Amino acid sequence: MRRTLLTLLACLSLPLGGLAAATPAQAEPRQAPRAEEPAPEQWRGYWVDAFNEGIYTPQQVSTLIEDAQAINANALIVQTARRYDCFCNRALYPRTDAAIDPAPYDPLDEVIRQAHAADLEVHAWVNVNTLWNAATPPTSPEHVFNQHGPTAEGAERWLNKRADGTEFVGANAYIDPGHPAAVDYIESAIRSIVREYDVDGINLDYVRYPDGSSTTTHSDWGYNDVSVARFQATTGRTDVPAPDDAQWGDWRRDQVTNLVRRIYLGIWAENPQARLSMDAITYGNGPSAVGGFEETRTYREVLQDWAGWLDEGIMDTVVAMNYKRNWQPDQRQMFAEWSEFLADVQGDRQAVNGPALYLNSLADTVEQARIALAPTAAGNTVAGWSGYSYASPSMNVPDTPAAEERAALAEALTTGPDAPFAEQAEVPEMDWKTAPREGHLTGELALRDGTPLDGAEVTLTPLRGGERRSAVADGSGWFGFAHLPPGAYLVRVTPPEGTVGVPVLPVLVGRGDIAEVDFPPFLSLP
């Protein structure tokens, strides 16, 4: 965390030679040096998308940094892996075909260099399940669309599919988070960014199932052949489940949660101080209006349980895409409902309110900032504000140039007695990472021939008493437990029927560390 150093006020000097010494009764009291008040902790920044200019050249990056400083920002969410193409040179994702400056220019390196010099954090924005959107495939033969897209067959085909067999919505193609090989790639690619670049964190977008379902009560997606086969093997069912099948819905939602848990612990292994954030869906009315979070479109339609991720501690910061028009009364109410839920659901983690600048006038954006940051009835406040987006700072763009609107927005947010960002602020600290009190555990389960024990149940029992926890191995046989009290545990595996092996192993979990439990390969009975 890059914090501005506190300075001390200098003491006033007493009069020197030639002046009569003051008597004690006449002397003015010396003022003790006072430290400046520490800056408040409040996330402030922009989403910076890569579909528009902003990081294509070093000069654009310089303008971006100046514009961020103008609103007293402290963090930027910068799109790095757009659709499995990277605005960087040293990640598993191939370099983008976008019209950026030629290599060796590295947009992510340049943003980090200039932003850190200006005391701004950089969070690499990664689109997780949006694969490609164009009639023309990417030029890199290494791109996932070319290797595992429409020309691939069998298990090599990672495309998400609707129940009616549709794989494309227009030119949009998606990855199925129930495909184990796709999950392996996503986690490895994200870890490569953390390993190769001095990012302050990773921001996950589209970490969910796609839009475009037939109703708002369930998802029509997830019908990749490999995913359906895994569901059938895990549950013992032989049918192809209907989109509104409750067990199928839970299983698909679990695939997204398993992916998030794996990314969280993978990032921790690379850099324990890096923040994991994500862009949260807030479709429609908030939980208070529909009967709870599990009744929201977020949970049911796109199968994204970000409230559960906060509760489990596998998401450091939820950045809610609270995209509502303040000038429409019904959407204004939606914005307030989600704002209240965000502040109250944070628990021990953090939530940032992210309004849509492009849907509002500057006056509406300032009003939404005040609503977003106001205390709830329970006395809670969100961790901060992130505006979407840098490229479109108001609904007046493109009629008014974006640069003019950004300058006007900066003035509105930072000047005047009621300006929400009149003073500078620091990004809130993550004490669960800067001073960890818990540890983590991971492991992998497989047969002797390397076949993963997909769906194997894993139970974790503390030896000195405490909460017993359980997990299910994913399609690669991986399992993980996050934020465990330090101490000794027994790890028990209940393998799928027809397999045998060492069922229990002890493990010691240390504070701030990831313990790895290494089970010998299991055997498949004849």
C-alpha cells in the first residue's frame, strides 16, 4: 500500500539577538508540533476499458493519470485481459490485436510505472468468461478462441452453450466455467499477470454465466458437453437437466464459486498482498425488495454468488456495477436498494459502489456519489466509489467531448463545501492480508493414471476442536479451504465409488501460509 508520508509542522523560532528576552508572563506558549490528520480510507477511481483509447500509448497513459489525480482518485481498474487478448507482453494471454503502440510497448507496464509514481494503485481487469466478439478470429494461433473455440471438437471445445444448442449470441462467444481445462487456463493466466507485473490486484469481470437467458429466474447456459457429463457423473443422473432444475442451478453456481476460490488462493500463492476484486451484477431491484439475495437476478439468472464470496472471504473487494439512471425514479430506487445492501453485506471484507457515469448527467453522478457513500440505517458505509467509465464520463458524451466532461466531473466531485472527494483518501487496508490471522489449505486428488477425482468430497476436521468444513474437488481434482484458524487438521477424502486409497492425512496450517496436502494417487477397483 503506497501511503503518503505524514509531515510534521515546524515549531516557531523564538526572537534572536538584540531583542529583550520575554518574561515568563509575556512569553507566548510554544506550539507542540502536530501531525497532519491521516487521510481517510476510501477507494476512489475509474474503470478504464480497453475498447476505447486511454492506454494505447504512453501519452494516453499520462493523460489518464492526470485525469485520475483531478478527481482525487487512488485506484484504477485497467482492462488488461479484454477477451483472452492481453494489453501486456508477459502473460499467458497472447498480446492484443488492438491498435496499441508496437512492441516493445507494454500498456500494463506503462500504466503501472506512471500510476505508482503518482501514488495510484493499478488493478488489472480481466474478463473471465467472455471469449471473443468478432466475425474474424484473433491473429494469434495461441488464442483460446483459435485453439478451443468453434473449430475444436470433443473435450477440446470450451465454448459455453445454451440448452437449445446455441453457442453464439451474435458474434459473442463465451467460456463454460464447468469445463476443467478452461478453469485451469483461466487460473494460470491470471497468476501469470500477478507473477510478471507489479499490479496491486486483479479485478474479475464476467465471472458468471452469460446474459441472454429466456427468463430472469434461471440460466439457459452451461450445456457444454463436458460440463453436462460432469454433472451427470457427480450426481448419478443420466438425463440432461432442464434450465430451471434446482440441482443443476446449484451445481453451475458452484462451478463459478470454485473458480473464484481457486483464483483467490492462486493469487495468494503468487503475492499474498495482491487484492482480488470483481465486478458484481446488480440487475433489477435489490435484495430488500425481492425477498433476499438468493431471489435476485444476480443469484438466479447469471448464477453469481458474490455475497457468498464475501462471506467466505474468497473475495477481497466487490465492486458493484450499480448501473442505474438517477433521473428515473424506479432506477433511483434500485440504486439506493443495492447501495444499502452493499454497505451492510461487506462483513469483514469490502464493497465499492460503482455507478454508471455514462447513464447520468454530471449532477446526477455527484448525487449518486453522495448516496453511494452515505451511511445506511445500520450505520455502515461502503469502502468507496468507482466510476464507469473513464471513456464515457457522462451521458453527454459524445455530444460533448469526453475530455471536457471529465474536467467538469473532476470539478464537481472535488470543489465546493459538499464535494464528495474534496480531500484525498487512501485505498482501504486489507488487514486480513497485511496482518493475517488465518491460513489456507489446498490439494489435488487423482487416480494413478492421472484421472482427476472430480466430485470427491473432502472433509477438514481441526484436531483441537472447532468448525468442521467440507469441500468438493473440482474437475481437475483440486480442492481448497480459505481462511482457516492456524493449527493441526485431519483431511479426509471420500472418493467416488469404485476407488480406494489413503483416505486421511494430517496437515498443519500456519498463519498467512497455504498448506498443501499431498494425497498419494488413488486406485480404481476392477
